[in-house]
Amino acid sequence: MRELFITETRARLRTWLALGYALFIAYASLSPFTGWRKQGLNFADVLAVPLALTYTHFDAALNLLSYLPLGLLVALALRARVGALASVTLALAAGVLLSAGMEYLQMYLPRRISSNMDLLSNSTGTLIGALLAISIASWTRVFTLLVRWRSRLFHHGKEMDFGLALLVLWMFGQINPSLPMLGNVFISEVARQPFVALPPAPFDMWESVAVMLNLLMLGTLLLTLLRAPRNVVTALLLVLSIVALAKFVAAALLLKSWALLLWINGEAVLGILLGMLLLALLLWINGEAVLGILLGMLLLSALLWPPRAAMISLGASIAAGYFVIVNFLLGDSTPASAASIYHWHYGHLLNYNGLAQTISLLYPLLLLWHLWRIRKV
């Protein structure tokens, strides 16, 4: 029975992650989803173009690396159900079909280029990822330790597997360095000139409120996932530290030197402090106190004592409020508005920013669905 639980848990979580990554690929391949029309192209002719005419080192490497995680995740999900050869074969077939579908649809998008070289490099990346997955799957001792650690820390069940995938999705969306910490409005400062100071930007209180609610949504999600409420503060600090580190690394790689730390802005700092203060207030109202812990740890602990139903209702209200603010109250912010702070000149940048924006807008709805599913668990 124990082994059955481990196998099912592995398969469910990996399946959610594989499906989510396939959606990422579809978004990046078809964004911005406008201007659809026939261009007089035939897919057979696209496949027949000499590879030398469509090959570039950068595109080949990027496409291969983009599909490698897909092959890895699909093969890992399949490996929990079928043998090694079947896992590789089916994962490769999934990658080829997805890539072929994206290249076919790109024939109807004037801003995209359908390429047989992309199909080949995507398929190669999928195969490498699938083979890597089979190698990793043989590390049974490591997997067993990880699964036992997971089962000790987190609730299990299909609802919780979706919640863990939702946590990964939130972290992925926050890594973008042109978004403030826990924010969703793109930083759009113009390129700086030496010895020329930029005029001070007006402070937007609604951005701080959105950051505060984003922090509370993350805390609510962690509360629904963890078995022991005492671990929530540690988990929150760990997640925020990972996001901050990844954001800094991405900023160092993608942004201009003067824009390296723009993601730590006043609105974000105030929003995080407000979120912590609100959680501290809830802790005080419930008559509980935790002495000797830093303020950041105290604040999330505020939600540990309300009844589960009240916590879910509060989390749903927070998610709904965040959705309203970012869609109807904050100013317009397009993916292109952050272009001036990057030193990255390839067209993939807009897809990257657009994906982060889409995740930010969809996350509260996905959290509401998660809370609805676990209301009776």
C-alpha cells in the first residue's frame, strides 16, 4: 500500500508539472496570439527546406534546451507507470507532436517563423530529456528518500499535488527580473545616461496593496499544503529566498548593470511589510504570541490558529481582491514596457515577459480553484 501511494504521488505531481510545462511551450510558441491568417505556406514545403538555410547556433541551442525539460518531465511521469523503453518512446512522440503542432500553427502567424530546424532541435531536446529521465529514475534510493520527506512535510492527495504544482508555477512567474519582488507591474525606467538623474516616479499605493495580497496568497497556499503549521514560516522564508536569489541571477544575466536591483522598489518593500503587519494583527486578535522569533516569522504564523474553514474563506477573499486590483485598479503595463532595462535583444524577451504577466493574472484564479477543491478535505 505504501509503495502504491509513492508511485501514485510521483505520477500525479510529475504529470501536473509536465502539463504545465507543455502549456508554457504553447504560450511561448504562439504568443502574442494575434494576426492569424493564411500566408500561402504548405507544411510539407516547410519540412522540405534545406536545414542549412534555417540553422542558427542560437536558435538550435535555445530550442533544444527549451524542450529538454519537457522530455524529462513527461518521461518521469510515464516511468511511474510503464517501462523505460516505453517512457522514452512516448515522451519523444509527445515532444515531436507538440513541436510539429506549434510549427504548423506558426505558419498562420505573420510574426512567427515555421522552421524544420526548430522541429528537429525540439525533438532532439525532448529525446535528451527523456534519456536523462530514465537515468534519474534509476536512483531509487534518492527518490524514496525524497518522497518520504515530501510525505512527512506535505499533505498527500491529488488536490495537494495540484497545490504543489501551483507553488512551482508561482515561483516561476516571480523569477522575471523586470517585475518587482512579489509585484506584477513591469519596471519601465528609460535607459539612463551618465550624470543624468531620472525624475522621481510617483508612488503607487495600489502596487503595494497588490504585493501585500500576493504575499498573503502565498502564505495561504503554504498553509493548505504543509502538515505541521509550525513549518509555514520556514517554508515561506525559504520560498522567498529562492525567488530573490533566482531574480538576482536572472537580473545579472538579462538586465543592464544599472538596473540590477530595480526589482527591489519602494512599493514592493511596503507591500511586504504591510502583509507581515496584517498577519501579525491576526495573530494578536487570536490571543496567541510567539516570543523570540523575528517579525517576518511571526507574521505568517497569524494564520495558523483560525479554523480551517475560516482560513480557506480568508484566502479566497484575498485571491479575489488581488485579481480585482491587478486587473481593474493598477495602471496598464505591457511586456514591451520593460524592454529599456534589458540588454537582451532577441524576440523571445516579449514571450518571457508575457508569460510572467499571464501567470500573475491566472494565479489567483488557480488558487481559488485549489481552495474550492480542498474545502472538504
